[in-house]
Amino acid sequence: MNGGLKMEKRVFTIDEVAELLCVSKSYIYQLVRENKIPNLKLGKRKLIPIEQFNKWLETQAESQLLL
């Protein structure tokens, strides 16, 4: 269908982010509601852009190291 090209995944679902961070889905939804984690809405779905998530995660890790 895509001419033999492999499409690179560009977004995570809420479930995927919760699993990656070992936290509950409800906690990720809370972060999304409070705009504390990069997100976008596609219809009724909430998605997390992978590139922005990775940058956000680095920032979070760096700020924890400074404490």
C-alpha cells in the first residue's frame, strides 16, 4: 500500500506511554489534561508525539538530577 516504504512510528498512545514510564494510564491522562506532557488530539484520541515526548523526558530527567 505504501509503495514498499516503511512508515516510521511518530506517536505513542496513552497506554504505551504509561507502560514505558511504569505508571497508570489515569496518571498519564492527568498529565495530558494539565498539559504537563506533550500531546495532541486526533478526534477523540489523545496521542503523544514521540520526538516531543523524548525531549520532555530528557528535560524531566535533567531537572531531577539538579535536585
